[in-house]
Amino acid sequence: MKEVILAMIGAGTIPAILTSIVTIITNKQNAKKEDLEKSINQVQLDNCKNYLVQAIARTEKHELGTAEKERYWENYDKYISLGGNSYIHSETERLKKEGKIWKIKYVI
């Protein structure tokens, strides 16, 4: 029995089996991590979209203050980085053309 075990170790069978097990576990963990990251990104995208829709409606009523406009652009940039590109983009472009919203730039 000892000879069989030593032969398997010498042939690399046990290390190969252990490597395969570790690879399978790692792949499952990576898949779960990717699913979690997709879910988080979708939640962030939805949150940004909700904020932007509300801000666009408030902008139409001239109710958006300076700090809220800064926050608008933070959310808009995050929305775009997450792959958002829909009516939010076209509404933002329209509001910029109408002069109702603009990106604030600070020089320090």
C-alpha cells in the first residue's frame, strides 16, 4: 500500500488531483464574484438612473440648485461608466442646449 501511494506521489497524480480541485473551487468562486459584481453594477445603474430622472424633472421646473447640479454630473458620469446610454443621455443633451444644466468646473 505504501508503495502504491509513493508511486502515485512520484508520478504526480495526487498533486494533479489537488490542483484540479483547487482550480474547480477557484472557478466557482470567480463565477460567484462575477455574478455579485454584475448585480452590484445593475443596482448602481438603477440608482443613478432613478436620481437622474428625478433631477431632470426638477430641472424642468427650475428647482435644481448648484450642489444638486454637481451631484447630477457625478451620477451622470457614474451612469455612463456603468454602460447607461438611453433617454437619460438625450435628455441631458437637450437640457444642456437649453442652458438649464451645465457641468460646473472649478479652477483651484
